[in-house]
Amino acid sequence: VTVYGLGSILQGVRRGVDRAHLHVMIWGGLRGAVSLALVLSIPLQVVERRQLLAMSFGVVLFTLLAQATTIPMVLARLGLTSKKATPLEYERIQGQLLATRSAGRHIDHLYQEGALLPVAWETVKEEVDQRQEELSDRLRELLGEHPGLRDQVISLARIEVLRAQRAALDELARAGLLSDEALSELEAEIDAKLEAPHDDEVVDIEIPA
């Protein structure tokens, strides 16, 4: 009652609390530990103490044997353990892409400075551009095959945007272009979004001229 009741209230006021997670909280709860502690506190003179103690041990045993061993199956049944690409795989491709882009900028700089002949720059530039395109395609395929990883990447990007906005607000406040009251309100909006970066929008900050 507590989990589903409070969960329904939270679902109405904010996103991110779905029914599947509530089911997991119910099935994974160690309710036997609480009941066992209460039974052990019953005085020895109580006639029903032995019976209550046996029942409590039964609940604890069920929790350990049934719930603990079946929680992976419950998670899979609720779709909470879908296959995900390893972060290492994504980071490896992303690292290769960033390194290739950096190399492309470097040879452009060398060419602009006259350190590379046009024929050398054109040949290497074509190879670098082709490599960038291949890596970008691999990243798109990876994110398309693993929606969970895609959501993580998007959330990280939103977090970076929000942090940049917060830093910009601090700069405006230090420059005297933003009052303390306005700063507090705007930072509160950003902080609220940082708690839920999965939302499909970022804070729209309007700074008066």
C-alpha cells in the first residue's frame, strides 16, 4: 500500500517513476527482517511468541529463497534488463572519432601554414574524412541498436548544456547583469532539470536586456 500509494502520487507530480520500478520495490523488499525484529522483542511470557517466531522465520526464508533468487527473472520480465552496449565499446569508437577529428584539424592547420603541399593535404584529408564518416556511422548504428545507451548519451549531453547555462548565469551575476533574486530563481530551474536529465527539453532561460 505504501509503495504503490506513494508511487502513484510521485507519478502525478514528476516523471521517472514508472509502474515497473514499483513492482521491483515490492518484490525486492526485505519485509521479513522487520517482522522478525518485532517478534524477537515480544516478551517470553506471551503464549503465541513461539508461533509468531516460526511464522516470521518462514517469511524471512521465503524472502531469501524465493524473492532473492527470482529478482533477475522479474527484472527481465518487466523489461528492465534489456541488452545494452558496453560503455567501453561506445567510448572506444567515440575516442577514435574525436582523435580523427583532431588529426583533421591538425593537417588543415599545417596546410594553411604552408607546411603541407596541396597534393599531400588533399590525399590525407580525404582519408581522414572517410574515416570520420565510417566512425560516425558506427556510432549511429550502435546507438540505434541500443536505445538505453542512446538515452544515456542524450542525458549526458543535456547535463552538459545545463551546466554551461549555470556557469553563464554565474558570469552574468558576477558582472552585475543579474540580480541575486533572478539568479536564485534561474539556478533553481536548472537544478530541477539536472535532477531529471532524461526529460526531453532543457531550461529556456530568458535574460532581460
